[in-house]
Amino acid sequence: MDKDRIVGSAKEFVGRVEGAVGDVADDSKTQASGKAREAAGTVQNLYGQAKDAVRDAGETAAGYAKDAYDKPGETLRDGSQAIAQKVQDNPLGSLLIAGGIGFALALLMSRPARRPPPRWRYYG
């Protein structure tokens, strides 16, 4: 758990308490201060949650990459099976995607070579 999540939750709680005290005392300055502190705590808590999510995603990706590196044959087989299943589930979409890729490759391969710009000679 990220430090920002803990501090943000604490600020949010203190802001709620301060807002409640302001409500009881009917003090608008204390209420506003409590709402501001609660909002700052919420933002810091969300920032900590985002950092945790990024860290978890990175660790998961690293784990997948390590597994793929350790077992390349199994990873290739699993990927091939997943693609085959997608093609069986949606054959028309797969055909259109394959045709689009083929068309793009044909365009790239049939392009004429670029010619250098003409040189201008000035005679004076």
C-alpha cells in the first residue's frame, strides 16, 4: 500500500471530522476548511491508488515477460491457441483484418523508390 493512500485517507478523515465540528458549531470557516482538507485527502488517496495500480501493472507485465522468457515454447503455443480461438469465434472479422494487413503490406512493398531532388545548376 502506498504512503500517499494512507496519508490521503487520514487527511480525508480529519477533513470530515473538521467539517462535522464546523456543522455543529455553525462555523462556516471551519466547515470550508474541513471540506478543503477532505478534498485534498481524497486527491492524495486517489494519487496513491494510481501509483499502486501502475506498480501492480508493471509487476504483472514483468511476471508475464519472465514466464514467456522461461517457457518460450509454451508461450508460443498458448498464443497460437488464443489466436485460433479468436479466429473460430469471429471468422469474418479475422478475414477482414488479415486482408487489411495484406493490403497495407502490398502498398508498402510496391512503392516506387524515392528519387533525390533535382540539382539546379546555375551558369553565370
